[in-house]
Amino acid sequence: MKILEGRTALITGAGGGLGTAFVRALVAEGMNVAATDLDLGRAEAVAADYPADRVRPFHLDVTDFAEWARVADEAEAALGQIRLFVSNAGIGAGCIVAEDDPRRWKLVLDVNAYGPFLGCRTLLPRMLKRGDDSHIVFMASMAGLLSNPSLSSYDASKHALVGLAGSLRGELADGPVGVSLVLPGVIATEFTKLSQEVIGRVTGSTTRAQNVGALHQSGMDPNAVVRRVIAAIKAREYYVFTHADWRDRLQAAHDERIAAIGDSADPDWIDSFAGLDAAIRKNLEEAKLASGQS
Ligand SMILES: NC(=O)c1ccc[n+]([C@@H]2O[C@H](COP(=O)([O-])OP(=O)(O)OC[C@H]3O[C@@H](n4cnc5c(N)ncnc54)[C@H](O)[C@@H]3O)[C@@H](O)[C@H]2O)c1
């Protein structure tokens, strides 16, 4: 999406560290912004710095499908057709699997993976129907590619998000809607504190999350991350890595997996991918027929 000026974006988690940085940077690019958050007060605080026809705050719980439709309608009526969807809202908590609270584990999956799906399920049909160039940004994490002990809910949710983004990338290839998958390391926000508050409020869980709070104080400036993402939107880049210091760990994990591939479990079986590729082609053709796009 080369041109941002005069177009409209919807951002989830706009009241948090990265979300707020996105609002400010996209307004500076000339966009109108629907600043949505589970915590309306935080979204309102960001929007207060701008005229109502440029930035409008909305309550949006990303896990609520009905609310997605209502907010999309209201945002488009107030600010114009949504051309950029920044799926940014997220929560996380550290705990070992043997002790984690099931309500909290599920909530992290719901917010970080199911929420982005619901956003796409709401906004994508509108984008595709109009056929104008549009873009979706998924704020994932290096935790979507590499797992760490004591972070299972966060790791699983971001791996799921990477899976969603990858499927969508294939479905939308060469079409009007671009996709960017952002994979940052640690960023200087109040992520741990805000996550703790949301998890306590929504689940009533009092299980203490293990401390990774101090980590965020030494994280990267969110504005630097957002600048990089905006460049990626304009260039229609899929992979957006912001923390180059993760390269060696990622390489080591990749090497370990490749080295673990030995002979086929059934030496007489020839895998040509033909069956899988044919099934995928058929799915995509049927979807096009059903939507009248063929
Ligand atoms: N901070 C980091 O180190 C870091 C690193 C990599 C990726 N990320 C990802 O970047 C995104 C933004 O993180 P951040 O650091 O700005 O977090 P943050 O805690 O500062 O902000 C997150 C915002 O999401 C909102 N939110 C929580 N649950 C919600 C829900 N159900 N519906 C709508 N909004 C909800 C919160 O109210 C908050 O305003 C997240 O997806 C996070 O996983 C963060």
C-alpha cells in the first residue's frame, strides 16, 4: 500500500505502547485512525490529542465477533473505508506449564490468535469486495518462531498467529490486499503490567505471572519499530524483522530442525506434494466461485 495519506486505518490495542506509537505515526503520514482498545479510557487518551475526524476512539474487545462488526461499521461511517488493519492488541504472561492457570492460558490464545482472525474475518471481505489496495499488519513476535520455557501460552499464541498470517499470505497473493508479519524482540512498553491487569480483570485469575517486567525497560523504542513497519507496509514486505540480535538463535533453531530430518518413515512412499497442492488449488477455486470473483 504505497499511499497512506487520506486513507483510514484501524488499530487494535491502540492504548498500549506500540498501538499508541502506531496511531501517532499513521496520523503523521496523513491517515485517519480508528483507535480501538479493550480499555476505552486508554484509547480516548490517545485520541484526545487529535481532531475527531482524524482519530476516533472505540471500545473493541478483539475476542468479540459481534463487536468487531459494530466497530467496523461505525469507524467506516465516521472516518472512511478501512484500508489498513493493524492487528496489534496482545497480552502475555510467564508461568511454567505444570502450574499455569487454564483460564489465563486460554485468554492469551483468544486475544493473540483468535482476535486477529476475527479482525480479518470482519475487515477482509470488505477490503476484497472493494478491490482497492489495502494492507493487514500482524504484530507477532520472535515468540512466534522460537519457544522459551515459562512462556507457553504466549509462544503458542504467537505461533498460531504466524500460522494465520502465512495462510492468509497465500490466499491473498497477487491480490489487492498485502500482508506484513512483524516479528520483534523486546520493546520498551508496559506490556507485562497491562497484560497482568487485563488477565486479572477478565479471568479473575490471581495466579501471579512470573516476572519478565524488568525486561521491557531495556527494550527497543516502539517508535523505531513502528517506523520500520510503516516502511514495510509501503513496500508490501511480508517478513518484518526488527531485532537483528535474534539472527543467530533463529539460525540455530532452523539448523536443528533441518538436521533432524532423516530418511522417510516409509522408504517406499514417494511424496510429491501433488495431493496437497491439488486440494489447496481446489479450495481456492471454490472460494473464488462462491464469492463471484472468478
Ligand atoms: N512489548 C514487547 O516487548 C513486544 C515484543 C514483541 C511483540 N509484541 C506484541 O506487540 C503488541 C503490542 O504490545 P505492547 O507492548 O504495545 O503491549 P501493551 O500492553 O503496551 O498494549 C497492549 C494493548 O492491548 C490492549 N488489549 C488487551 N487485551 C485486549 C483485547 N481483548 N481487545 C482489545 N485490546 C486489548 C490493552 O488494553 C493494551 O492497551 C502485542 O501483540 C505484543 O504481543 C510486544
